[in-house]
Amino acid sequence: MLISLPNTGSTDRNRSIYCMRRIAFVAVWIFLMLKLRSFFFEPIYSVNAMRSVALHNAPTISQQITKYNAAKLVLNEDLFGPLKNDSVVIVVQVHTRVTYLSYLIGSLAQAYGISTVLLIFSHDYHDKDIKKLVETIDFCLVMQIFYPYPIHKHPKCLQNTLKSP
């Protein structure tokens, strides 16, 4: 024999609690997906904003060049001593061809009496790889100087030069 139980509404309450939990879970899940999407796919700052912050905080290449030229740093002075009045000075104009420069440095390393020479590299283009290559020279005194207004950093200077008669 079946006895009917009184309806207390607990099943309706359980169903509504289940629906509320499900809605809350879906809302939290959507919120997290939107946050993760913005984290992975949308930058917090625009590229221009990040560049302006970097430019204000970091010294410009022109400032670095001015500082480096003012230091008049002679490399390998500890190995070969200070420059003498009768020392030979060789100046090499450097642009962007690292391979050619490495061949030149290799041939200069084999030259007779190169240890008494001051080798000056004059750069008209700021390239970190070339600068590092020159800093590896260990067979003579070395100095690097940089042209303060390179064409790749001051294109208007070239345009003004070409326009003038």
C-alpha cells in the first residue's frame, strides 16, 4: 500500500537552488573568460603608450652616443699601455656590413707591428652587433667614435641636404 507524503515544497526549493547555482556558475565562467581574453589578446596599454613611457624613461640613442664620445674610451689600455706620441693611428669608417668588418679585423690582427697601433672605428650607423664585434678586438688599442647625427635617426637632415642647391 502506498502512502502519499505531504508536499513540503522541498523539491521546488532544491530545483530553484540548483538553477541559481547554475546561473551563478555560468556568470562567473563568462566573467573569467572575458578577463582571460583581455589578458591574452588585448594589451593593457597601446603600443604607442608603451613607447612613450620607454622614451621618457630610457636615454635616447643620441644621448648614449654623446656620452660615449665624451668618454673617449680607449680599449685595451691595460694590455698595451697608454698611447705614445709616435704611435700610428688607423681610422676605419664603419657602416652596416658586419661580415666585411670581421674580415678586415682578421687581416689587421695578422699585420706586423699592429700592437703599437691605435685603431679608431668611426661609426655613422649605430649597430649593437658591430659595436660588440669591435669591443672583442684584443691585439691593439681600440677606440670607437660615433657620428652624432646618423641618417637613420635624422632623415630630415638628408632631405634638407638634397633640396638645397
